[in-house]
Amino acid sequence: MEIESLGQAWDAGYGLRAKCAWGKRREGLRSVRECSLTGELDLHTLIWTRGRDFPVSGLANRLKCPWCGARTVTVILVPPAGAPTSMPVRLMRPR
């Protein structure tokens, strides 16, 4: 099963979670505090604002961490409850 768009994720019952990926311990000679803020994304609102055909893989480039302001965000597909854990899902990159 391939999940390419927000509409396909919605139809398959998947959810989306965003995680701040700002995790460097040092930047040059100064140390930088890690941020690992995680939050659920409202798939219904994303479909209303971006459209059903918006690629899930392009979503991370448009997000910003509300805590630290970093643009290094990872988007994770969350399988529906009761789905087999061995079900392979490929997250396709936009062409």
C-alpha cells in the first residue's frame, strides 16, 4: 500500500504526527538545546487547507516547530488502531 496524498491517508484511516528534528548537541563552539516536541496533526484541517491531492512527503517542508521555531520537522504516518503492524506502507516522494 502506498500513501502519497493526504486524501489517501484519510481514506485508509491513517493519522499524522509531527516531530521537531532539531537535535544537534553542538553548533560550532556553542552547545544547542535539543527540541523533541511531538504533536498530532489534524488531517481533516490539512485536507481543507491543502487539498486531498497534497503530497504527505511535502508536508514537512511547510511546517515549523511552535516551541523552538526550527524548520527541521519530521512527519510520521500513524497507522489506524487495529491495523496489522507488518502491513508495509511506502511514503512516496513528490515527483
